[in-house]
Amino acid sequence: MIRLKGIKKSYFIGERELPILKGIDLTIESGELVIFMGVSGSGKTTLMNIIGLLDKQTEGEYFFMEKNVDGLDDENLAVLRNEYIGFVFQQFFLLPYLNALENVLIPIVYSKKNIKHPKEKAKQLLTRFGLAERTHNKPSQLSGGEQQRVAIARALINDPDLILADEPTGALDSKTGNEIMELFRMLNEEGKTIIVVTHDPKLAQFGKRLIRIEDGVISQDITS
Amino acid sequence: MMYSFNFYLKIAFQNLVIHKARMILSLLGILFAVMSLVAFGNISSGMKLKIDNEISRFGKNLIILRSGLVFITGRGARQFAESKTLKLEDIKIIKERLSEIKEAVPFFDTTYPARYRENTLKVSIMGATPNIFTVRNIELMVGKPFTDKDNEDTLKSAVVGFKVYDNLFKSENPIGKYLLIYRVPTEIIGVIDEKGVDFTGQDQDLQVYIPLNTFMRRYSNVDYIKGAYFQTEDGVNLGEIKQKIRNLLRRIHNLKDTQKDDFSIFTLDDILKTREEGIRLVSVLTIIASIVSFLIGGLGIFAIMLLSVAERKMEIGIRRVVGSKKKDIIFQFLTESVIVAMIGGIFGILVGCIITVIVDFLGGFPFFLHIGNIFLSIFISVFIGIAAGIYPAIQGTKFVPIEVLQ
């Protein structure tokens, strides 16, 4: 599903080059549950942004779904994101003036997949995540864990193949965080490919595969 | 597509609700612009309709001749200087010489008290030939007009206006009763339908018509008249006839080139023109005010949309992440700015119509909906919404998702 070859990424501050990723080779197959572990500044989020088609490498080749995506422009990348990838963020990023149900439905607006009965599907997802009574609540009326589950429902509404979660438990207490991770494990068992980016070593146990990133390179890649 | 449009509408309205005060301020400009455009269109059309009605009530294709100097204003004709030089014979000659003139109605008008039993009322007496009833569209509620023979026989019969009947007789049948006009008992033979104030500012319902000869011999004993109405055939240039009458009358009166006219000739158009100039001035001012308000309204929406786009970076970011294209973002913000402008426009139309109803009621104009201005207002509102929203919307597409979602 994902093939990275010699990926390098640098930011430029004036004349100075600031290398973030220093040559990443990585393959992730369909159905994996991968944890990217690294301290802040290690480059793990940059790597996730590149994998998630939100950012571009400075050097190297990226094959997504067996297709080289290096030459694609913003608009085409947006189409691929919509079709294949669901995103979950640390701060949830729910729209404050939409209720839970409407937030889940946002990706449908841009979808070309022709999902049948999106509203019912959104309700089912929310019900499954224990939010049946919360569908008409605004984000401000939901707890952190509930908001994150709404965000996960939003990531799933368009039937993506891949879910990318950047510090999904970072804003939650550890109990709620574990529940969210359990949710990812369950989704993975149903066939979704999931990548979770975190700095929290306690989350390592939830993955089938652990990739440690240190200073812009992969320092460890263990499959249990 | 339909689903996404509904979604945009929903988001637009949610934002409107959240930022009520701000949005109301930004749509006020459009509201005022549309309000003045719509109200002015409606009211001026109503005024024109009223003028048209007045003309047809006053009589078609009329030229009015008055002895002495008359000053034309938008409210009618005001006597400026009297003259006793206009004779019945003059009118006959004019009628004979000018084939375009279909009817000529010489008249003598003045104000007398009229008394019935112990009630007295100041009325306008008009001695005229019987054709005045057809030329001036005077229709009777009851009774009959006087005839040429009545005129020849100098019968003391009168056709009275509605208020004369209403004030002096109340519920009594006035036909056959005698009204004391200037102490002359005059038999009432007809009552005129209620007509209101006419074009020249004369209250039609306070008129008493009597045969001209009767008036000149039995009431006033004069050998001159005060004026005449001339009615031409349809399609004749009234201005030309006016000039012909003037030239002819100057010759009859033996006026030298250096002498001024001892009479005045005018048409309803002359009175109309002074009114229309007023309306035109107001219309220019209204258009200027509308344009300024539209510009202010557009700037208001522009500013609010810029603010809104800047505030909603996160929203734009997350939309981009889940797959919206730039055109989706532009379309969404344009939907919002157009909705704000349209709400301003719709309320402008409503307020404009309310103002129309009030002004029409106070001014006695018939209510008229100027559909053209209403459509124009909606069109301009949409246009302003797009023009004011396009730049902020494009700004919105310039955010890079991973930067705004840090």
C-alpha cells in the first residue's frame, strides 16, 4: 500500500537548510497496524504528512496504492486523500458550529464515492462508538474522548483504506486514550490499515508493528 | 452536488446565526440600497398612475385658456392678474378657424356662497356650456345635466358636486330643490359623482355647474368670460394647437408685437412637467443614494468575509485535509457572501414595500409594485455578494493545511 524510497525532507530557514527526514525507506502493506514512535522533532509528524499526501518530500520516491504520486498537484492529492485516507488529529479539529452528525458528514461533501445513505451510515458509526445519544450535540458539549470518537467516525465515513492518526490520545487521559487505541485495534481487525503517530511509549503495546524514528531516520522496525 | 450545496447553505446559515450582530451590520448597506430602490420605484410608479388617472378624469386632449396671467406650478394654475378682455365671441372664432378643435367650452368661474335653508357653503360656481360634461368627463350620480336649450333659455338650473349635496342636503333628495346661489334661487337638476381634487387644485366636489348664459345674464351680468377648455381630436400635437390658438387670439385682441398676452394657455402636460421635474430630481438622488449604499454594503460584506475566512483557518484546513478542492472552498465562501447580500436584499424589498404602503397611504397614491426594480435589486444583491466575496474566498484557498492545523 505504501512504499517510500529514500525519502528526504528539509525545511529552509533563509539560506540554512534544516533536514528533518534524512532518508527513509519503508513499506507498509494493507491490513497493518503500525505505530510510529519518536520524540518531538524526530520527524515522525513530517513523515506522516508525507504519507498522508499533505506534504511533499524534497527527495526520494513515494508510491501510494502502487502509484507514484510525486508529480501530483494539490487538487489531485485532495482527491486521493478523500478517497483513500481518513485522518485523526490530536486536537480533533471538529467544526464548532456543526453537531456531531454533521461533522461526521463533512468528507461526504467532497466525496466521489457515492456512499449510499450517508446520514444513516454516520448514525451507525456514532452508535457503534457509543455516541447514539450525542448525534445532535455540538463539539463543545462533548468530552474529549467523545470528540475524538466523532473525529474517528468522520475519518471512516468515506470508507478509506488507510487511517492516519497523529497523536490521537495526546489530548486525552490515559484511560480514554486506551479506549481510543482499542477502537483502532478493532478497526484494524476489520481490515483497515492504521498508522498511529505518537511519542507515548505506553501505546507501543497496541501495534502489531513498531517503527521508531530518531533524528530523521528509522532506528528500529519491529513486527511482533 | 445537491447534497453539498445544502451543506454549504447549512454552514452559511449556522455562521449567520453565530455572528448575528456582525452579519446584520454587514447587510445593512444592501438593505438600505434595495429599500430605497424598491420604495422609490413603487412610489414613483404609483404617483404616475395617479397622474394618469387624474388626466383621464380631467378630460383627454385638453387645452386650457384663461384670461389674464396664470402662473403654472406643479400643484395647478394660479391666477396672477385678471383681465376682462376675453369674450364669448373669441371662443366661437377660434373653434371655427381651427379644425383640429373638436369641442370648445367657454366658462366663467367664481366663488359664491350657496345656501339651502339655514346652511351656507362657499362653493365654486362655474357657468359653462353644456358640453363641459362630456369634455371634462363629468358623470352624474343622480339627475341629468343641463342642455343647450337650457343654456339658450337661461334656465336657473344647477348640477352640484358631491360635497355640496352632502353638506347641504344630507339625506334629503336634492333634485328639484332650490339652492340660493348669490341670492338667486337655482333648481338642482343633478348631482355629480364624488371626484376629489382635480389637477388644477380645484376641489371638484365643491363645484356648482350652471349654464353659461344663465350665469352671464342672471347672476353676474358680465360680457366677458374667464376662460375656455378646448378639446382636440386624438393624436393632435397639443403644443402646436396651443401656439395656433395663441396667435389667433392675439390677432383677435389686436395685440401689438410689443404687447404681452392678456391671456394664458396651457395643457395638462405643462402642469405635469413641473411635477415630473420634481420626480426626476428625486430619482437621480435616489439612484446616487442606492449606488453609495450598495458600495458601502459591498465593502461591509467584503470586510466581514475577510474576517470570517481568517477566523476559520482551521475549518478550511480540515476541509482541505478531507479532500475539498480549492473551488469547493471558493464556492462555499461565495455561497455565504451571496446569502448575506440576498438577505439584505430581501429585507430591503420588504422594508421598501412597507415604506411604499405608508407613503401611498399618506399621499393618496395607488399602490404599485415596480417588479422591474425588485428583480434589479435581487440581481444587484447577488452581484455584490459575489464581487465582495470572491477575494476573501480566494484568500481562503491559500492556507496550507499542515500549517493551519499545527
